Amino acid sequence: MRLADKRILLGVSGGIAAYKSAELVRRLKDQGAEVRVVMTRSAKEFITPLTLQAVSGHPVADSLLDPAAEAGMGHIELAKWADLVLIAPASANLMARMAAGMADELLTTLCLATPATVALAPAMNQQMYRNAATQANLQTLAERDIQLWGPDSGSQACGDVGPGRMLDPLELVERCCQQLAAEPLLAGVRLLLTAGPTREALDPVRYISNHSSGKMGYAIARAAREAGAEVTLVSGPVALTTPAGVTRIDVESALQMHEAVMSRVGECDLFIGCAAVADYRPAQVAEQKIKKTGDNDQMQLTLVKNPDIIADVGALSDKPFTVGFAAETVDVEQYALDKLRRKRLDMIAANDVSRAGQGFNADDNALTVFWQGGQAALPLADKLTLARHLVALIARHYRP
Ligand code: PMT
């Protein structure tokens, strides 16, 4: 039972290999998976929903605009439910629609809305598979971190011989087992992580800070610990409980956070900078409380630049695998990509903090993660769910 408690959303698109989907559902269930099936319109020309309902034990979903289905497990709920979305068979047409980012029916919409890994088992005629348009679509999908499982090569239903056969159901089950392996994703990895705001003192009672609550960073600490990492959390001042098994170092200012990170970075394999570090601090910290004077309606502060912690980590000759965040209100992707390059990061999670209900001090968040040659969208979810998906994504790209 290598897939016990795992939730697999099986997408079936229109192709002759759709007849193998019933067998695939049965073999996934043999391994303990809970399977729900979503069919495209054309898939129903090849296999009936009734067959897949019978083998999966759940009604088959096929419509985006079905009030009865939405009243049960709606499409967003279904997208969040899955640990893995596997589309088998994935036709050339379906992959073209996915590459174009279309949400024209339930299955394509789910692929855009799910934070889970999406895997495709392509199946089509060998000439269609070799076509430049199909190859370009496959490349686009791979760059978006969609897993491509197969195709196999051999004799095809149409009589041709070549690449384009869907992988055997048992081979697909094996790939699902490997993808959802119980082995912790970050077993033994030493993670150093920053979280929360910094406070830049003006005098003994005042400071400059920001709205970071630490919730995102603490959720990452917990998710990474669950994934087997040894986690050291360098935390700005927050009102949160330390996740179980995590070592916490408390700091206040950016200078203290810089010192705490740089003195420990040599002993870590992975660094994640989630803290909202103040870029500037007051040039002078008054020893006594600054007094309001009767004749001055204005007060001028001189600020000096703080060290950029993550850029200093990125500049190390033996730097750890380094993941940054970019909290932006406009041109989010452009600024994130600039930070990825300039700070020599391996990955960056772009956080659009202009949207209500996500980002600073919210319970939910959404991220778009970029790396050299690829990106993945992690849609709106509570911060712990999002952190688990982010950790899984980092684990897939992590190179010691
Ligand atoms: O704490 P929450 O309320 O849960 O909110 C989460 C969050 C919005 C703070 C978090 O998701 C987030 O986006 N963190 C990064 C915030 C930020 O300061 O972004 P930035 O674009 O200014 O910085 C880019 C990167 O450089 C970040 O990895 C940051 O940690 C790092 N940095 C920035 C300045 C500096 N002096 N040193 C740094 O290391």
C-alpha cells in the first residue's frame, strides 16, 4: 500500500489509450490511493463515465458549470484536494490547451487552480508527437514544472510505429509512488531560514518596522521540519509559537539578523530568506527618548542602508542552495526575476502583496516561484498548505 492516504486526481482526455484509464484507477487503488476522475468532453467518446465511476467509487466530474457538482466538491475544492494530478492519457490537444493556459473546461481549469504536482502521460500518434507544435508545447509545460511521464515507443493502435504510446498503467503507478514517496523530501537537509520583520530602533521606545507577522516563514519552518529537514529559524520579533523540532534564534534588527545568518550559513545546505528585512535603518539611535519640541512641526530622519542578507549569502563562494522571496506591489514578475539574478539566488518566490487577503499579516497567501528556466504558480491557500507545496517544489529543484 505505497499510496495509502494519497489523493490522486486522474484526468482523462480524448484518445484511444483512454480505455487503459479504468485499469490505471484499479491499480492506483490497489496501492491504497483515493482516486477521483475528471474527464474531458472528448474522453467520453472513448470510455464512459459510468465505467470510471464504478472503478473509482466516486462520481466522475466533467463539467465546469454543473451546479449540482459545484454544490458537492466544487472545482477549486477538487484542485486543492489532490496530492497529485495525473492526466493519462494526455492528448496533443489537451497539452496545447494547457500550454496556452486555457481554462476552457473542468480539467484544464483544475490544472491552473491546483497547487499539487501535475503529471502528464502523453499518448498520441507518433507523427503528432514529433510535430514541432507538440514539441514546443511539451517544452513550455516542462518549463512550468509539469512532469512528463513518457511516452513509450512501439506499435500504435493506428498501425504506426514510434513514440507516442501511453506508459503502461503499472509503470504510471510506480511513478506516482516515487512522486508521493513517504521518504521525507528534505531528509537530513540543514535549513537556515529567516522569518518575520526587523525593527530598526530610533530611540529606546520607537522603531521603524513593517507588517510581517512571521506566519509565512513559520509555516515554511514547520513544513520543512515535517519534510525531514533540520531547521534553524532566525526570527524577527513575532507573536508565534516555535514549530516543534525547530531551533529558533531571536533577533530584532537587520544588523542582528545579518550577524545571526552569516555566523551560521557555513553549516547549512539550504537557505530561505522569508523575512521582511528593513532596507534602511536610522543613522543615529538616540540614547534617550526623542522629545517633541514646541517650535518644530517637522522632523527629519537620516537613514542608512542595511546589509542585504540574502545577497551576502548568494555571494559566498560555497553558498547553500538559496531561495528568496520578493514582496512586490507592481511589476511583480519583473522585480522578482531581477532579484533572482542580482542576488544570485537559485529560486525566488514572488509575493504579490497588493492583493487583499494575502501576503503581509494574512492567514492565506499565493506565490509564483521562479528559477533559471522555469516557474510554477502556487495558488491562494492557507500559509501552511502553501508552505508544504513550496517545500515540495524546492525539494524537486534542490541540489546540494
Ligand atoms: O510574515 P507574514 O505576515 O506571513 O508575511 C509574509 C511575507 C509577505 C513577509 C513573505 O511572504 C515575503 O514576501 N517575504 C519577503 C519580504 C521582503 O522583504 O521582500 P523584499 O522583496 O524586500 O526582499 C527580497 C529578498 O531579500 C527577501 O528574501 C528578503 O528576505 C531579502 N532581504 C531583503 C533586504 C535585506 N536587507 N536583506 C535581505 O535578506
